[in-house]
Amino acid sequence: MIERVSDALWGRSQILTMLNWMRVIPEQVILSQPRLCILRAWAYAISGQLDDVEPMLRAAEKLLPSVKDAYQVDLSWMSEDTWSFSPQGTLAQVAILRVFVARFHETPSVSVSLGRAALDQIPYHRRSTRGIAMVMLGHALILNGEMDAATRMLIEARDATQRMRHGAAYLSATSYLGQLIFVLGQPRQALAYYQQAHRFTTEVLKLSYSGIELIGMGAILREMNDLESATQYVNEGLRLAEMGGDFTFLRDSYIARARIEQAHKNWDVCLEFIQKAEQVSHRSRNVQDGMLLTAWHARMLLAKGEVESAYNWAKQTDVKVDDALSFLREFEHITLARVLVAQGRYRPNANFLADAMRLLDRLNDSAGSGGRMGRVIEILIQQALAFQMEGSVSKAMSALERALRLAEPEGYVRTFVDEYVSLKSPRDAAQVKVLYETISEREKEVLKLIADGKSSQEIAQTLVVALSTVQWHIKNLYAKLDVHSRTQAVKRAKELQLLT
């Protein structure tokens, strides 16, 4: 019975259900059936029990004919569901599962090699199985910094799994694709991918899945400063992710929820969700995720204003200023630069600022040459802060101007606003003034009309725009000025001489 419904359960992200069923089957029964070994291996992999996957794969292989014998039999007449139970199909899944684990336990280059080898052994007409292999290979290519190849692979994987109506694999492909496109600096396109996925799962498949597309939508809308919608999507996505049990989806959900709390300055809750994400990575013994999440923890401590606590991470991490750079550890290196910039603010006589600027220069070159413009925007903002602290105002403005040119068409807001929120001391006034250049000309017009006492409807009539547009600009102004009312906005604007 489990064999018959396994594809449906996995396709619906109900992996915990399958794992719980298999716990009541005697061990000797599972180890006597290659298909049950593979199903348990999938359940272990998706739930994050990565060390338990390989023993199941070896048990399955012992029960199968040799690879040579398995492929001597012509099974082209079989349906894909039937073929997946065959020796050929089982061996293909063994190869895919080894790629699954390798992405988290091996170097990216090893994962890519295993992924390509797995794909090569799957017949072209086995589209569902090939689509799953493409998801794994696409993610491995991302980790290896091969962004163009990863984009092509994940689009093909998404389309293949959508045609075969494999909901879980389709959403995995969409999730990796959306994250990649966001790193490339195209959040609007990433949002469109997530929205397409949500429509497909709700309108075509008519089932609740893992919620990862909701998490993706929420993350993008948070960046665009639509915090109300972002919170709704993230909360619903987190609920579904916790029901489904996919450890990568859980990790991303907890990070997304932490970032929502960061935007609301709920620091204790923010750090609580980062710690939950860390616990997920610890259970899977996933070294890469562990490093990523300690960097996220350091960033949240910086945002909270605990610079020394964040610096403790910098002292303990193995990423250093003069390391060779790679995409795999780029996030950590940018985090290190952030910590050094913050230390330079409070301890200007040390070498922190010089080290930060040297690292930021190298990161800018690396991310820029790789087309990762989302990362370039973040790096440029840190460079603007560093130049301002150094007293190079023209260089600071130049870096900020470039960041704004890249960010404005794509709707970036929080990337800029969060930097202001993290600045705490009076000596940060110059940096704050630089960051307030993020206020657009239209927002400045709205601000001046607010200062003149105009209502939202009167502002809309004056500017000949819709009322909803005015309300959107006011929401963005409140976020950028870190205020919650018109009176506070006008007062803050006067302090910063934005109304002159």
C-alpha cells in the first residue's frame, strides 16, 4: 500500500506521513524490499536525517541486479510510475538521492559532477524522474556559482515537474529559481515565479503543499516594504512547512519569519526564529547551513545594535578578509564586512574600516562579474557607509547612487531602510543623512504636501495620481523615516532638512 501511494504522498509534500507509516513496519521487511529502502531514504533526506540516507541506498543496491544487467532489459514500454519500481528506476533514484545529500555534505563541484552523472543515466522520456534530478543539479550549480547554467536547468526542471504534476518537486524548482533570480537582482521576476507557482498549486492541483512559494512571496514583499502582506504569506507558509517537514523549507521559513520580526524590531522573537533555523541545521548535520545561519545570527545581532556580540562571531568564523572568494561563502564574507564596518564606526582608530573596505572592494568585483546584482546593491550600501565614516563624502554618494540606480526599478526598500534602523549613536548622523537619499523625488513631493497639511485625497488630486498610490508612498516614507504618523514624519524630515 505504501509503495502504491508513495508518489502521491511525496508529490504533495506529505513526507512526514510516509515516514511515520514506515516506522511501524518491521526493519527486516523494509530491508528486504528495495523500493521500501528508497522510500525511507527519501523520507530521511527530505526531513533532514541526511546521515541515515546512505545505509538505505546501500541496502537497496544489494537487492538489485548489477547496473549492467539492469540496463540490458528494455523497459521503454513501461509507464513512468511502473518504471520507477523497476531496477532501472530504483538505481536512478539511488543516484538522485546521492546528489541530494552531496549538496549539503560535499563540495559544490562534487555535487555538480554527481548531478550530471545521475541525469545522464535517466532515459530522456522519463520526464518526471529527470525533472527531479534537474532540481538537484540546478541547486548544485547555484552553489558552484554557475548562475546561467543553474537558471536554465531550474527552468527546465520547473517546467518538466509542472507537466508531470509533481507538486513537491515543482515547488522545489521554483524555490531555488526564485532565490537565484533574487540574488541576481530581479525580485520582481522572482515574485512572478512564486505567484505563478501559487496559482498552479491552488487552482490546478487544488492542494495545500509545503508553503515554500508563500515564503518566497513574503520575502520579496518584505523587501518591497509591504509588511502586512509579507507577514500573512510568511505565517501561512511557515504553518504548511511545519506540517510538511522538509528541512530546507523549514529553514527558509524560519529565516523569513525572523526577517519579518526584524522589520518590526521585535528582536527577541527575531532571534528565536533564527535559533529555530539553527536547530534544523544541527539536526541534519548540515555544515553549509550551519555556517549560513551563524552568519544570519550575527546580522540580527548587528541590527539589534549588539556590535560586540556580532564581532565575537567574526572572531570565531573561519571566513577571513583575504580569503579566496566564492559564491558558496559570499553571504558570510559580506556579513564579515558588515561587522567590520560596524566596528569601524565605534572603534575608528583600529584597522576595522580599512579591512572592511578592502574586503568590500573584492566582493564588489566578484559579485559584479558573476552578475549577482542583488548582492552588489548590498555591498555598495556598505561601501557608502564606510566611505562616509572615512570622510570621503563624494565616494559615499557615488556608491549609494549606483546602488539606487540598480535598486529602484526592482522595488528594493528594506535593504536600504534596515541599514538606517541599525544605526544607533549620534555619531551616525552623517551616515543617516546619506541613507535618506533613498527617498525618491515623488516621495519628497508627497512629504512636502504632508507638511503643508494636505490630506491623502488632496495629495492625490494635486499630483494627479490614484489615492492608493499616495498611500503606498506614505507607507514607504514612514518606513524610511522610521516613524508611524504624519506628525512624526514632518518632525523627522525637518531634523534632516528634507523639506528645504
